[in-house]
Amino acid sequence: MQELVNAIVEMMENDALALTKKYLEAGTPPMQIVDAYKEALKIIGQRFEQGTYFVPELILAGEMMNAASDLIKPYISAEEGKGGGSAKVGRFLLGTVEGDIHDIGKGMAGMLMDINGFEVKDLGVDVPAKRFIEEARQFQPDIIGLSGLLTLSYDSMKQVVEALKEAGMRDKVKVIIGGGQMDEHACQYVGADAWVTDAVAGIKYALGWMGK
Amino acid sequence: MILIGEKINGTRKQVGEAIEKRDADFIRDLALRQFQGGASYLDLNAGSLPEREPEDMAWLVEIVQEAVPDATLCLDSPNHKALRAGIQKAAKTPMLNSLSGEQFRVDGVLPLACEFGTELIILPISDSGIPGDAAGRLAVVRRLVEMTRKGGLPDEKLFVDPLVMAISTGVENGNITFETCRKISEEFPRVHITCGLSNISFGMPLRSILNQAFLVLGIQAGMDSAILDPERRELRGMMMAAETLLGKDRHCMNFNRAFRAGKIGPAKGA
């Protein structure tokens, strides 16, 4: 299994998929394989934080993960029945706030949350506060992620938090803001629970909140 | 990019002496360093007088392929006897440098390339010299590709060098080369395009900067190979950046891997 972890971490996508197939066909429990991917993604995240991996590595890791889950899915349903498999860690509602259309960081956050076991709903870009509230009522997220690259986004983010308060939902969710311009000051102004400047850092908060 | 290491060239003084004295260590070191720098092809030019050249070429082939068995050798000579001596010693089929439209090369080099099915560098030079414009160079290339096709060489084995003259002697010289590249890739999409880099900056200050810019523009014009000193760090960085920016680097992985391996960017400890 270490071989698979290494292949993923070293971005050998063909090797990783070949090994995944090999293990599945040999009858390895699918969740063991999923764990190998998680382990690998943890290391990839660390390398990202250390400045030796960059955005392309995260995207490629996501693609490997997606390709692998397509391979793994049939085995999981056979073994544990449809809808079986591991329970989701939590629900994550995500969007780039009104007035901003940046989506790279947001997309990455969504992808990484998904990989880490969250059920993710991505509302896209330029999302008004009202829509966040409507979707939150439906989706019942544990965490709401507000993304924005511009300093102008602070006000839109603040509006979402205010609207959550008005709807009586603020206590039921954690709010995390993400973007290149985020800092402690912005976090207090917005009234969020945490701020991050990259998607990998966001995962740590999210897993921590869910007690993982 | 397919890099052809240029340093084992007997017309350079130190190398010429090493060949004459049969200093195998010196040649091995040059070969190894270039291969580690990313040159998968190593040019071998004995640079000696015609009567000595076949023997010198054979010696070079032996030494270099023993030092770097995974490299492909690029036998560089106008002398078909030297080329044949090299081919006969070579463990794997070498590349020949080069065929041109000059009659003696058509008579001497072309039959060898066809007989052994070698890869082949093609220069747009005719008996009346180097054509001054892209259309003239293309005409020579067209004539030569017709011959190699007749001789059974697939286009994939051809590396056309569009040739470059010094920018110091004519400000259009860069454009002529780039236009030649574009015309060649349009008409012969399966041939490779390679180029020596240092001619462009002859007679100019800051030659390395000019060479880097030339390589970047050349890559955009269709060059997928270069004959160069692979140990030039800035040049390698620029080359990889250009390929990445032109969408030739899936997931930017070559660039990022080279960065991690310390092969591009500021030298460590510098």
C-alpha cells in the first residue's frame, strides 16, 4: 500500500491508477485504498504548505482521486450495498461572494473538502447573501465557506454573516472565509469563525470543527 | 524539448586536445554532465583533419556510449567516412548531423542515413549558399525531404535546422529564422525543428540574454529541439517556462519537478 501512497504523492498518475486497479482486483478492501489516497493527500498538503508543491499538484491530486473513486465505487456498492461506504464527515456549503467571480481557490477548497469526506455543495461565483441563506436552509451545512479574492468581498461576506444571524442560523454553522486578502482583521469585521489564505489550511479547521 | 548537447566538439580547443591525447576521462565527464543536464542526444564532432577523422569519431563513439549508454549519439561531420566509422561502432542507431542541399552531402550523407535508418539533421543550405529568406530555405528543405522520403526515412526522423544568422549583422535575421520554423511546421508537421542557439547573438553584448529570448520565440514558432549547452541554468529555466506557458507541459509538472530538483531557478547556495 505504501507503493500506492508514494505513486500518488510523487504525481505518478498512471502508476497510481494501475496500482489502484491491481489492489481492487486482488480483493483489497476498498476502504484501505481510500485510506491510502487520504494519507497521500495529507502529505501533498504538507508539501504545499512547505512551498515545494503548488496549485498544479493539488489539481492533479484531485484528478487522481476522482479517477480512483470511479474505479473504487463499483467495489464499494458490491460490498456494502448501494449508499453504503463511509459516512460523510459533514456538510460544506461553498461559494464566492457577491461582486467577485474568482473561482480557482474556491474550486480547490471544494475539491479538497470532498476528498476529505465532506458532502460539498458549491454555489458558484457572485453569490448573493440571500442565496446563501436559502441554500443553507435546504442543505443544512455544518460549515459555510465564503470565498473572495478582493478586499471588496469583506462587505459581501459580512452581509452573509448578518443574514445568517437574522435567519437564526448563525449558531448552527461555522463560517470560514478564504482568499488571498484575508486576515484576522477581516475575519473580525466579517464576523467569521476562521480565515485562511489557501485551501489546504481550510481543511484543518474544517476537520477540527467536526472533531476529526 | 529534445536537447542535443553541443559540447563534445573538437573545434573547441580543450576538446580538440582531449581527442588528440585520447583523454577519455575528459570526454566522459563532458558526456555525463550534459546528459544529466537534460541532453538526451550528444553531438560528437571530432573536428580533426579528414584522414584522422574516422578514427577519432570511432573513438569518441566508444568512450561516450560507454559513459552514458542511454544517450543517443549525434555524429557531426561533413565527412561520410567519419560518419560511417561512427555508425559502425555505435551500439544503438545514432543521429547524423547533417544533410544539406550541397551536392557532396547529398552524395555522401543521404545514402548513409537511408542505409542505416538514422535520425538526420537537415540544413537548408544549397551549393549557392544559405538562402536569405524563409521561402528560399523552405525550398531547399522541400527538395531534401522529398529525397529522404524516397530513401525510406519517415519524417519523424528528420530534425530540420532553420539556420540562424547573427542579429548584429541583420536585424531581420531572427524573423527569417522564426518564419522558416513556422513554414516548416505547417508544411511538414511531423518533422522536428532544431536550432543552434549561439549564432543569433554573435557580435553582441549580453549574449546569453539574447540566446534565451531567441529560444523562447523559437519554441513559439515551432522549435521542439535545440542544440545547446545543457548546463546553462538560465537558459534551461527560460526554455521550460516557455514550454509551460505554451501549453506543452501537462499540469505544469515538468516545470514544477525541475524546480524541486533544483534544476531551474536561482542556484542553491548562490
